[in-house]
Amino acid sequence: MYLLGLDVGSSSVKASIVKAATGEIIAADFFPKREAPIISIKTGWSEQDPQMWWDNLKLAISEVMKKSQAKPEDISAIGISYQMHGLVCVDKDKKVLRPAIIWCDSRAVPYGEKACKEIGEEKCLSHLLNSPGNFTASKLAWVKENEPEIYSRIYKFMLPGDYIAMRLSGEINTTIEGLSEGMLWDFKEKKPATILLDYFGIDESLLPDIVPTFGIQSRVNEGAAKELGLKAGTPISYRAGDQPNNALSLNVFNPGEVASTAGTSGVIYGVSGKVEYDPLSRVNSFAHVNYTPDLTRLGILACINGTGILNAWMRRTVAPEGLSYAEMNDLLESVPIGSSGVTVIPFGNGAERLLQNREIGCSFHGINFNNHNKATLLRAAQEGIVFSFCYGMDIMREMGMDLNKIHAGKANMFLSDIFRNTLASTSGAIIELYETDGAAGAAKGAGIGCGIYSDHNEAFSSLKKLAVIEPDNNHKDEYQEAYERWKSILSLQLSNN
């Protein structure tokens, strides 16, 4: 008995087959092998063709079925993880009307900001838990104003994961978790957010039907089964955005538990049992995978754009001789905590939500031409990234969250000892590293949804812990001194911006 997990990202589509009885990943693959293209015909625009997701999904499923030698009837259920906040519009024939506007597209920012101001900031935050910002509802408002002919033909709009489920089953539906990430769920009224739909003049009938995050949402139809080599009738029993799904993959479900990723961008994602929000909207609050109107489980998300992308830039620019990431990480060991007084502010990848959507750029401070070298700069960059994580955690703690343990996959920047030790020692949180990925998590989510597992504890009982990193209390003062210096420089930059 196997479970199939799909992870539809903006860079690639990954598929994993998990053996239900043991939780073992039997096969995994992704397509395309090079980063998927993003259409950007104007500054700040980011679009993708949903057909491309489907084409890559077909390739990924074909490969994992071959590698695992699984038969179509061996797949008991399918789970879907997907890039958050996107917009896909279809007509009555379920044909896509325009390229998807994806998560990193910023054209709708003015629409969200205006909505927050005119509805009232307190009203927006108390109902939606966030400013409407650049989320799905605001993107649809942009289409309504700028592409009225296309808007007039919209039958339903949906998120990327909803689109994949539609292609698999022929049915159009979404989840409360999905609605919340688009600013389309009212946490106060516990229903779709008519407060924002009415403001934008969007008819509620354009929303997909709501299905549970865990449960039989739909089934693979004959056409998709033939196209993908799957069995018709296979249930689709779980769906979630990539960050809530990453938390699920790490068995993070309850208040006080925290998940983190550190790829191109970085995320700290903590679970709260209370309806709460940051008054300055520097972090986002969404329904977690196990949220229901009767059980408050929110994912509080702090996102840092300049994470792995800064580390990669440093590798290309400061170490052009061709150091591997492992060699670069080893080089950092020669530099003391605090990088001998060099400080890096890492926000060079666009406007940062953490900084109230300000774009202050990346900057280096305290460089001495006689004392500092390549290794100093490389370590200072990693420390600067860590301090931005800690800054987000401080905001979450201001909201009353207890952040004592971080769950993360052993991947990307969590492969660096310097990164891990600095994060644990500066934040005071224990870090636990696990072997998992988003597609495998989605597969196990499907197992919960179709009843193979009784609950998440059973589903993730086989989750393999690879390492535990404790705070270094012997050097606590050095880490805190470097962090305080970082915060003071950031504060000065924000006051001048």
C-alpha cells in the first residue's frame, strides 16, 4: 500500500511515493531539472503557465511509478502541496483564462494596501489576521480592474493546488487553509471573507466549494488516470500550501511547535492556539492544516526573502574560484563568533514583509581592509541571515508565542554548522533536524485524510531525527553582542529609509 505526494512549486514539481506501513520514501523525483521559467513582462510581475505545472507533474509521476515499480492500484491516496498565494482563473469549461499570477508577483500591493486603509486596519486585522497585501484576493482585484474582458469570463478562481486537484478530478474545490492564505477566510465570522469580497466587488459565487484539508476531497477521473498512469477513483485526500505542509512534514501541529526552512527564502512557522496577529502585519497568520472553525490552530509565519539567495550570491561573488557550499562552510570555522565586527543586513531580495514591506537592500558594515578577508564576509553573511530569523522570532514572541524548539529538514542552509549553531545559540531554541520533504509530507497527509493513519502521531511515527543542536550557553554573550549590533544597524537603516 503506497501514498503519492505531489509538491507543486514555482521552481519544480516533485513527486514522492511513500510506503504507508513504514513511512519510507520508496521513490522521489522532480521536473524540470533546471529551474522552471517565470514570465516577467513587467517589473514586479511573476507569472507561470499552469499547463507547465501539469506537464512536469506528469513527468514526475511517471518517473516515481517506474522507480518504485508500483502499480496504479497500489496507490491508496494522493496528497498535494503547492506554492502559496497564487491565482488561477478558469472559465465554465475549466479552461485557464490567463497565466497564473504567482506568489512573488507584486503588482497587487497597492490594491491590498488601499483595501486595508479604506476598510480600516483594525477591522482587516481582526477579521483576516493580515493586511490584504499582495495575496490572492488582491491579485483578482487587479485582474478585475485591468483585464475586465478576462474577468467577465471567470467561472471560478483558485490556488495552484486547487488547479492541480481540478486537473486530477474534474472538480473545483478549495480548503479553509487555502482561503486563509488568499485573505478569503474571515476568522471572526468563521466563513468566507465577504468583508473583502464586497469591498473589491467580487461575487462570492466565484469561490470554489470548500472541502476539508484532510478527507476525501475528490477522486481521480478517467481522463487524468489514463494520462498519468494512475487508477481512476484514487482519492485525493489532503491539500495544503507549501509552508503549512512543510510544518506538517515535520510533525508540527500544536501550539508552541515551530518549523523552519532556509532555501532561497527563509521561513519561521510557529503554531498558535489563539486567534492573534501582529498589529504591524510584519508576520502573517494563516489557518494551519488542522484548523477548523471549532479548533483554533494558526500558522504564524515570518518570511525572510534574502536567505539562501544571499548565501548563493556570496559564493558566486566573494568566492568566484569555485568553492562548494561544503568547502565554504568549512572556511567559516576559522572566523570567530560575531565575524570580527563585520555585520551584514541581508535584505537584498525585494521588499520584506518583516520590515513592513520596505526595501532597504543588503549592506555590509564594519569592514576593515587590514583585518578582514573572504572568510569574514562569508561568515558575516550567514550570521546576518540568522539574525533576521531571530528578529522574526522576536516579533512572534511579542505576540505571546513560546518558541523553544525548531523542527527543520536537514537541507539547504541547515546543512551549515555555523548557521545551525548561530540560530540555536542566538534564539535560545533547540533545533531538531529531520529527514523529510514536502512531497513525502503531502503523501502522509493523504494517509491521514483517507483514514490509513488514525492521526498525525501515527503518520509521522517513523519520522527520522538526524541531529539535535543545543544552544551554546558558553558563548551566549558573544552571540547576543553580535545580534544587538545587527539590530542597532538595522534600526538606523529603517529610520533613514
